Amino acid sequence: MKYILIITGIIMITTVNVYAQDFDPYTCTFRGMQLSDKVQKVENYGDLKAEVVSYDADLEVDTNESYPSKCGEWKFVEDYPDFKVQFVSYGGDIKIRYVSYSPGVPDSKKSSLDSKINTYNCTYKGLQLYGKVKVVESFPDIKVKVVTSFPDLKVQLVESYADACGKWEFVESFPDLKIQFVESLEDIRVEFVNSFPGVE
């Protein structure tokens, strides 16, 4: 019985961590779903499970807007919602706190997630980690260190169709992403592979 409880606890912790990765504070999305606009409260099968807290929230929500459009601006409706939210006491996908002004993702929450890649939509600080990439010497979007083990991202170089996580096509103009190779103080670590790119 003791072992079953321990295993259950590990599974619950793992589940919460996976959900946390699905929330992107820079694009204000959860699994690609924009966290603004019209919201419907549901008892089951919500697109998002939310815990209401008084501090350390992932998202601060203002429900007073008539025409919500910005991150954290919600208008509760009965019909035609943009997404459905199910309120739970614990184990939610994100934690929210109601505010009467300045909704959105707190700066402290963004700072705590700065070193993490969003595994659901393959982004870092809202920047997609695939597509056309240009190598620059200064003013990059992301600083990259090349490693041979324990990467944040496995990268496969392709000639075209760089449309999946970790697939990069090097270009000289019109890039989706600009990177600078560095030996230290990197944003992310990458390992170049011949197959199976992406986030582990």
C-alpha cells in the first residue's frame, strides 16, 4: 500500500509539470489556445483547468472588460465561448488570480520560466524553435551553445520544410529566427542530429 501511494504521488507530480510546460507566458497561450476573450465556466471537460489563488499566480485575470482582447482579459459567457474553463481546488493546469486592472502574466512568472522551452508548441520566450534560421554575430533572438549531450533541443538541419520542432533551415535573408553561437551564457543548448529532432 505504501508503494502504491508513492507511485501515485510521482505520477501526479509529473502530470503537473507537463501541464506547466504547456503554458506559454510569452504568447499567453495554453496548448496553443489564447487565454483571452470569451470564457464559459463548465463542470467537466474544460479546455483549461484553473486554480484560483491569492498569490503566485501564472495568470492575472480581469473579468470586467466588455470587449476582452488582451492577455488575461476574460468575459464569462453562456454561449459561443472562445474556450471553456473548469475551476478546481488543486492540480489545475494553471493558477489564476483575479485583479481589477493590469491583467496578464506577472513579470515574476516570466522570469521564473526564462530558462525553459515550452514543449507543447516548441517555443522559447514565445519564439518558435523551428523554421528558417540565420546565424548572426550580434543582436540575436537566441544565444545557442552546441553540445553533444543533455541538450535542451535536438536540431536537424534540412534543405526545406523546416516545419517541425527542431528542424532548422539555415538562410541568409528573411529568417524566422536569428541565433548566435556562444560558448557560455547561452539561452539554450542544442545538439545537432540526423533524425528525431525536438525537445526531449
